[in-house]
Amino acid sequence: MTVRGPIVAGYNGSEQARDGLALGKRLCSGLDTGAVVLSVLTYAPTETTMDAYERMLREDEARLGAEARAALSGIDPIEIVAMPGVSPAHELHDLAVARGAAAIVLGSTHRGAIGRVIPGTVADRLLSAAPCPIAVAPRGYADDRRSFDSIAVAYDGSTEAGVALELAAELARALGARLDLVVVANPQAALTAVPTAGAVPMAGGHAGFVVTEEGTERERGRMQDALDSALATIPDEVDATGQVVVDFDPQSVILTASQSSDLLLIGSRGYGPLGRVLLGGVSSAVLREASCPVIVTPRSLVADDAEAVAR
């Protein structure tokens, strides 16, 4: 995966949108790419004259554009786009497609805790149909002066995780950051239908299925092989490490990693429309509770084409 297009950011003048611009600036600087900032003016001329409405649009366009340029100082080129509209998510999607965006960057919802990533309505809508990676900054990120020293990526050997790993390695190389592969061996992935000695019955009503030490060890070994194979693909100039953690709760392990990382990447689930970002249970929960910026990558178009042929 090679980043070629600009970073597209949504900006409405809010504190959360400034958080998104701060993340966008860091990504632009590291990837040596430009930025496109979109401000969707969602009010309508219901109680004013058309002249007054158009003047208001011009004033807000100028104000938001000046604020965005100031927040992105040092980035070149910068394109400012402002337009009236009713759906910022729809307009961001279309602009990202038109510009061939490397990523769409947004701020978190105003309801979230400081330092937490909790997507708002625009992010939620984009995540269901985004044509490129989505990056969401936690609340207060504009005031966070830390550099990208440590990047974590959730990896499970799937094609979707491979897409996230490829982008994470590219970012780590461009930003001079360490790369940590977070790999979880979930014993539930190795359920055994026939009870054996030392078996621990599954909670939650999985009648006839058990977790065994042998099954858990097989799963740990499988994920260790996936980790070793992944590390072998990472360029030598990237300082990459990883560890397999045996845990029934992959979400918790990934969230713990986000607490000591400056950026977290996670892949979307393995089914859904071509090239879209679609969140599964773990990635959705991680995105809402992570302690650092999160980038969710879309499915690989190559994988989609292969699956279409197989069907």
C-alpha cells in the first residue's frame, strides 16, 4: 500500500474538528502529502433573505478556511472546500473519492471523555461506507504534543489485518516510529467438540464444546506462526516487534496496547461491499474506547476480486 493521495479532513470549527486537523497535520507531515479540508455548512436560509444567507456563507467559508490553514501551517498543498449541504458524511465520502484520498480524518464526538476516541454521527456514517482508511482523533488531541514514536497494529493473520499492517509499516517507516504487532490467541477459536481430560467447560451455553489446553496451545502456535510470517514482511528499516497474548477478550488486549501507543491501526471485518470499511464487533468497540488516535483500514480490493472469482 503506497499513500499517494491527500489527507481529507472535515472541519466545522469545533474543538473536536481541531483535534482532527491536528491528527491530519501529523499524518500529512509524516507521509509528505497534502491536505484537503471540507467544511459543510448545514444551515438553511429559512429565516433570512437570500442576500443575507449568501453573505453568511461567504463569511463562514472565509473564517473556517483561515482557521484550517492556520491549524495546518507548514503543510503544502492545502485545498479548502466549503459548501452548503445537509450531510457532511456524504460530502466527505464524495470528496475522498474525487481526490483519491489516502485517508479521511475526523475528530471524536463531543460526548466522549478527554483522551478517548468515540466517533460521532459523521464518523459512524462514514465507517459504514468509506472508500479509504478512516482516522479518528481522541478528544483533546490538538493539545497533545507527543510525536508518533510508537504505532500499534492489531493483527490476526487475516487479509483485512494484512491491509492494516501494510499501512502501519508504511507509517512507521515514514514517521520513524516503532511498530508493535498486537496478536491475540483466543482459546474460543479452538473449541473442541469432544471433552478431553483437563477440559474446561465453556461458559455461556455452548453445549458440547470445551476449551482444552491442547486446543489453546494449537491456537497460540497458529498465531505465533502468523506473527512470525508478518514480521518477515516488514522492511528492515522499521523497528518492529510483536507478542502473542492468550486471552478470551481480544478487545481488552488491543485497548491496553492503545494506552502505550501514539497511533493504533485495525482492519475492518472480512465481509461487506467492495473496498468499504465495515466494522466488526472487536474493531467497533476498540474504535470507541481507544486511548490514542485510531485508523481503520478498508478491505483489500485484491481480496474482494479474489473472493468474487471464488464465488
